[in-house]
Amino acid sequence: MLPVDSQIVYTILFLLSLGVVFLAHEAGHLLMARLLGVHVTRISLGFGREVWGRTDKYGTRWSIKIFPFSGMVQLTDPDRETPDDFAQRPAWFRFFMVLAGPAASFFFAYVLFVGFYALIGQPSTRPIVTAVQVDSPADQAGIMPGDHIILFQGRPVERYEDIVQALRTPMDDAISLRLTRDGAVMDTTITPRWDEYTDLRGFDRAHGRLGTIAQHNPMDLIAVRAVDGVATPTRQAAFDALKNHVGKIVVLDLFSTSGQAIPYRVYIDPVTNADFTLDAMPDPALIYMGQIRGDMYRPQTFEQAVITGWHAFARLTHGAFNAFRNLWPLDRTTITPETQILGDGLRLVAGVHGILFMMALLSIMIGLLNLIPLPGLDGYWILRYAMEAMVGVETTRAFYPYIWRILIFGMVLAWLLTNLDGLHHVLPAPDALP
């Protein structure tokens, strides 16, 4: 569980991001309305009582409501009967007017990635091993902390994130790695282990695992439960035990929310862990795996950012779509790479990139949600106006009430069919036959 202060920060960032995402969605409706010359009566962010509002020169009322968790662009005014009214426009005009909202949500998420990669850079972790899990595939292959991975499956490796992404797909065959250690080049093969587990922050994860860590995040010493097999029940005990291992590789048993301590081989870097040379334990008491550096982002040209941003957007959209498709799985133990991508985006990640990732994910989810053909969502009107353009307004009015009910029944039936294997998790077992 996140600390209380982190939960507060997460909530504030989430609400602010949600407001920005809704503005982007409604901006799509607004821009298409202005482009097609359709009068917009009201634009509001949120619902409930209006806390701020003004009317512009076009006669459009802009307002912010007390609960900024939704948005609305009102295009039809029952008191207005001029030729530019939304209701007077052809069905295809109205179709594109409504479709512009979800399209803007997807476009906004893509622009976020492109802008971040072009202005700041792509998040990058050097492929240098800082910790190796004991008895993992990497440990069995002889990989040690400090090894630099230069080739993965024969391809150059510049970012450790590329290896992590490749391991999201189950691999049954051995993979080849080329490493450098103290200036020497080494080639090895490893068969990744497809693993489902709970990480140190309590989140369910699943992917192929080598058993290596290539990051430099600080860790509270309370997470160190043993040093070279010697139990360290307190921060002070861990601090005292580590003082004698600075500049060496040591086996640390690190706390896991599964209730087990997982052993890792870690190099205690004397630069980043200089606190261990002090006579008294500092506050906070932290251990660093690896070195702190300032080049966490690789600068990109605009052309590179367009391509990299598209890949990030496509991967996140694919994960969000599959999470919607597998909404509320009855078998709670089922973890997929897609739902893991979604889970990665829903947690607070330190730094600007985490906020961007959260906003992009929210924007994509709002776009997908509004494509569902249910009353109250854009998808309802998108389908209705498309039918009206093809078969006429009278036929649409006569048959559409039945069509969307059939759609709801079909979605519920599809959900049940995809979750039949998990019904036993929520339904009581039948009584034994006499």
C-alpha cells in the first residue's frame, strides 16, 4: 500500500489529470462543431453546481462544475431554430461531430507521448545489472552485478526497458545475451521463466523473468531482512551488517509482500551508499542498487519522437483494449501482459513520465469507453447517426431501441462466455447428490 502522503499526491494528480483529459475529449467535439459551423450552446467540465462560468461572443456558455469528473458539449438548444443548429444538420455531420470526441481522446494521448519524447526524451535505464536473484535463470547462467548487457538475441541493447518489453511475451526457448565484465566480453544463453508474482509494492505482475534488476531506485533498509544469511530484523541491524560489505557483492534477503524474503546478489556501491561509512545511521536509512545518474532520458528528434510515441501509444491502447475486453475476470488469478500494462499505468510512478503515462492511459480509456454503444455515451449516438444516414430517421427511430438492447445482451453474453472457466470462483458449489 502506498504511504498516506503518496496516496494524497496520487489522488490530487489523478483528479487533475482527469480534468485535463476530459477537456481534451470535449475539445474534439468543440473543434469539429466550429469547423462545420454548428452552434455550441454550452461547454461544461464536470457535473453538479456551477462554480465558474462565462458566455463568449459566439453565445457559448463555458462553465466549470463542482465535481470535475466528466464533461459535456451541448449542441442542441430547444429554443434555437436557426439553420446552423446541430439537429438540423445531416446525419453524417452529426456522426462526425460525436466521433470527434473519442478521436480527440486518442489523439491527445499520442500527442502527450510525442511531445514528451521530443522535448524531454525517452525514459532510459542503462542495461547494467545491479542485482541478480539467487537461483534465477540469470544466476544459473553466471550473470553478476555490474555486468553490462550489450546484445539481446543478437540485437544491440541501449535501454533495459527494451529487454523488459520483449519479456512480456512468454518465451519457451533460450535467449542469447552478450555481456561485458571488467572489459571482457562474454556470451551466454538463458531460458526465461514465465512468472506470476506480487512485487514489493503489492501489485500482481506477470512476465518472463531473467532474475536481473537494472535500476537505481532507493530502498528503505527495513526491506532488508538478512545480509549473507544473517537476519536483520531492524533498520539498525541492516545498517550495521552492511557497513562491512561496502564495495563488495553481498546476498540480501529483500522483503516480498507474499510473505517471503527473496535473496538477491547486490553490489554495495561505495559512492551511492556512502552513508554506510558513517558512525551513526542517517534518517532516512536507504540502500541504493546501482549508481544515481542524471541521464535518465534519451533526447530524440521530432521524427524519432513521432515513431517512438506511436509505438508507446499503440502498446498502451492495446493493453487498455484488452483490459476492457477482459473486464472484471471471474478468475482473479489470471494475469495477462495486457492487464499488467494497464496496472502499470494506474499506479503512481515517480517523475514527469509517470504523470504523462497516467494521463495518456486515462485519455485512451475514456476514448474506448465512449465508443461503447450504450445510452449516455458517444458510442450510442455514433451508431444511431450512422444508422440514420444509411436507412433514414424514421426506420432508425423504430428499430434502434431494440438494436441497442440486443447489443447489451450480446456484450453480457460474450462476457459470460469468456468467464465460464471462472464461474466457480463466485458461484456456490452445488449440494452433493444423495
